[in-house]
Amino acid sequence: MLKRWFRDTKLQTKFTLLIFACVGILCGAFIWASFRLADTYNEMIYKRTADALTFSAENLASLFQTNAELSQQIATNETIQQALVTARESEDQIARKAALTTLSRQLTGYSNHNRYIECIHLDYGGASSLILGKRTITDTEKNQEEIHAAANSQQGAYSFLVLEDMDGQPQLVCTRTIRRVRATPHNLQAAFL
């Protein structure tokens, strides 16, 4: 029946039907290609975003590790250890000032070799502290309490905190308690500085 209808149809109608069929096929192919292209584009965007996020995460992890290692170097540096003991325990004011100068020189050396360190704040007993760097976030009592609580809870290990500076901007802080290392004949003992 369809065959007979097609045979009996005018040539102009046949061409019109053929053109509509071709246009329909081309439109369908175009729509399918558009969706396929959009899917491919989305996959590429997803992969590039995932790669960028992975790179950023690895870079941040490396920076965290670098700063943790730096805090370990500071905490175990013999010169800093000795200067802290002198600054805390010496009755001689000249020896204490010399110890503070040594601490300042040592810590400045560490901060100058790491562009991600904006400030080193060292509390070495009671209300005594040494602050070196471009800016500090330990100006507020709340920040000082959080830093001390985090350092004390880790018992000598490092801890990272995000605190707000005086302008309300978030800052990443690495904190730790420096412990005195005393060599004994059979082992090493640690005590808080």
C-alpha cells in the first residue's frame, strides 16, 4: 500500500519527501553530534578541573609538610634550645639579652629562607615572647589561647590552625611546643621549654 502510494505520487512530492527525510536525518545527526560534543567537552573540563585540584592539593600538602619540617628543625636546633634555656632560666641580664639576640638571629634565618612564613612568634616563658616577621596574628588574646591550647594538646608535635588576623582575614598557623632535649647515658628525655 505504501509502495503503491509512493509510486503514484508526483515527482515533486517525492523530492519534497526526500528533502525532508535528508533534513530530518541531518538534524538528528547534528543533535546527536551536539550532545556527544557537549559530553566530551564536559569530560575534558572535569578531567582538567580534577587535575588542577589534584595538583593544588599536592602542592598544599607539600607546603604543609615543608612547614611542619621547618618547625621540627626549629624545635630541635641545638642553638635555639640552648638560647631558650638561657633566656628562661638565667639570672644574668646580659646572658639573657645575648640569648635573645641569638634566638632572633636564628629565627630570622629560618623565616628569610621560606617565603610562606610571615611571622614567627616564640613564647619562652610566662608573658615573655619574641615576635619576628612582617605581621602577627597573635595580637588577640583569643588567638593566643587557641594557639597555646593546640600546641599543648599535641605534646610537642605540630598542629595547624586557621585563625583570623586583626583585619578578619584567615591565616594558617603552624604551632608546636618546643621541648628541651637532654641527653642521658641510655636515652633522650624531653621536657617542656
